Amino acid sequence: MIHDALALDPPDLQIVDSVRSELQVIKIAINATAAGKKIVDLHFPDSTIVSMIERGENYIILTGSTIVLAEDILHIVSNDVKDMESIQNNLLKVL
């Protein structure tokens, strides 16, 4: 039996100007202090999410136990500009 599709109204959306998120893409250097550490051990602030890691041709959806490797590309979203600046400084530190 074939049913006609029901037309659904789009959900109510409210765009809020007060939310300021920032997306950064950071490549981990070969000699970065973050290389070889688990995501959980990098202590990202609560305002921040590492949404995925690009590793070569692969995209990795991560967990706290995911290990960051040299040359990984991290996609990071934060609601706090100061937190993002701190994260950049920490991830770009080298040995």
C-alpha cells in the first residue's frame, strides 16, 4: 500500500544574535606537545567541542580516548573567543 506523503510545516526557528561561535581548523605539528595525547588529556574547556579529526584521507569522529597524532587536522568549535585563543596556543606549542 502506498501512502501520500504528508506536508509538514518546518519547525519554528529562532536565530539569536547573542550566540557567537567560532570554528577553527588546526593542524598538529610533528613536534607539537599535543601529538600522542588523548583528547581528554588536552583539557578542552566546556565551551569547546572538537567535532572531528582529519587524518590523511579519513575523518574521525572522536571520543575522549582518541589519540591526537602529528599532522592530524582538528576541527574545533567554541562559544568563547578567549578559550579558542588559549586552545590555539596550547595546540601549537612545540617541544
